Amino acid sequence: MIDARIRDEAALWMARARDPRFSDWDGLTDWLESDPAHNLAYESAYAAHDLAGELSLPAAPTPMPFSAATAAPKTRRVAWWTGGGIGIAAAAAAVFALVLPSAGPELMVAQTRPGEQRMVALPDGTQVALNGDSRLVFSAKDDRTARLERGQAMFSVVHDENRPFTVDVGGQRLVDLGTRFDVLRTAQGSEVAVAQGAVLYDPQGAAVRLGAGRMLRKNDRSDLVEVSDVDPALVGTWRSGRLVYHGARLQRVADDLGRLTGEHVAVAPTLAERPFTGVIVVPAHNRGQFLNRLGQVLDVDIAKQSQGYYLKARAER
């Protein structure tokens, strides 16, 4: 349980970070990384603010009206709210209906446009934050079963031993063991990073158990599964506009920026594999100016094109 002091500190940091004049990102990063409870409290502060915030959304999430024990109607409703202070969805889209197909297995689809963040609340209290350009599919007859078809999602799961929460990603299953975890699905493969608790990856095959502070990468072109360490406090920081890298490929950085900003960001083939280490803070506004200035951080030239932004080698000065 998070104590009152940490909750108060998180609320203060959240309020300061939402101010366009805020500049103490190093201080916020240090505070988040000093204790995993800080990151959890910070997320809770954001969620509470958004639920009661200026978009006039419902005071509490409206649960999806189906369960494994009841027949599902043809139309579903699910509660959404803009997350992390960087969503661009209109308030009118906060609660909406999804019309399901009349034939075949019934599914509920949650998806976002590039540059848009959403949060979905499930009836059991589980919450899922979706990054931009993401698509998550739930079974209409079992809201504890989901499939991430593309993009990125942070799961905060209410554990139930009798009904484990499962996520299909890239044809492999993740089984919740009482968890907060982040999942990324791209055209190349999948990543899973655990902030709290544990998940079991591919229980019928490799059966890799990932605890807090562990990350798994799986390339679709290989049978190998790579497991490494990750700071639990840094898992899911994209929700507050913060991207943290340690030797990441520049192509990966560009893909992340595209999801988060809604702009198409391409990389020259000669630079795609260049490693980058650092922290990028994506602002809530003036993202075009932000991307234009980002060249100095990434040590590239950035060209604005009709279809978006292009990262290329620096010209000789």
C-alpha cells in the first residue's frame, strides 16, 4: 500500500509537471526512480486527476457490461479517459459504443490513432493504458482475455487465481501472476517489461517467468527469447511523455516518437541501427517545434516533409 506521504508527493509532482513552464524533469526522474512506489503513486495521481478533470468525464469508470457468466448484447460500452496529460481525444469521445459483428465470435476492439492515448477500465478493476496507434482486442465473453495486435499497452491487472488475466502478443500468451506490465507489439516482434508482480510468457512452451524489473524481447524472425533487466520505475513512462533509452536503435526511437506524437517519423537507412542513450520528454503542445529541435539531442538533421519528419545524417557545418 502506498503511504500518504508518497501520495502527496506524487500529486505535487503531477501538478507541477502539467504546468507548461515546468522544467525540473531531472528532479522528477530522480524521484520516480528512487522507489517503485513513487512511479505507481504518480500514475494513480494522473488517473485520478483525469477522471475528475476538466473534460467533465464520469467520476468513476463505467465497467464493460459483460462477464464470462452472462450473454453479451450486440453493443458494448466502455469507459475511456485521456491519460498522461498528452492525449488529444475530444471529450465527446470519452464514452462511446462499439458495434460488434453479428456473426462469428464477438469481440470488443479498443484502438487509438497515432498521437492519442486512452485508458480502458474493466469490470474487475483492471486498467489498460493504450499508447498511440494501438489496437487491443478483448473476447466479449471473457473480459480477462485480450490480444494486442499492434502498438503498446500498460496493464494494471487485478489478480484472480481462478480467472487469470491473459494477453496474446505475437501468437504467444502472457499469463498474469499479479502484475503491472507493459507490452509492445511491432511488425518486427514483441516486448514485455514488468513493473510489479510477475507474468508467465508462453506457458505451454518456453514458460519464461518475468518478475518485476525484467524485460523480454522476441523477434518474429527468430525462436530465441532475450531476457534482460529493466528499472521497474521506468516501465510505462511513455504515459507521462517520457521516453528513456539505453543503447536503443534510432529506428526504435523514431517509432516510439511516431506513436506518441502522431507524426510520421522516418530514419535514413544508414542511421537506423545507430544506438542512442538518453531521455526524451515529449511536450503536450507544440510538438512540431519539439521535433524540429530534437535533432540536437539525437545528433541528426531533421527534415520536414509532406508525410512527416525524416532523420538523416548531419551535414558538415
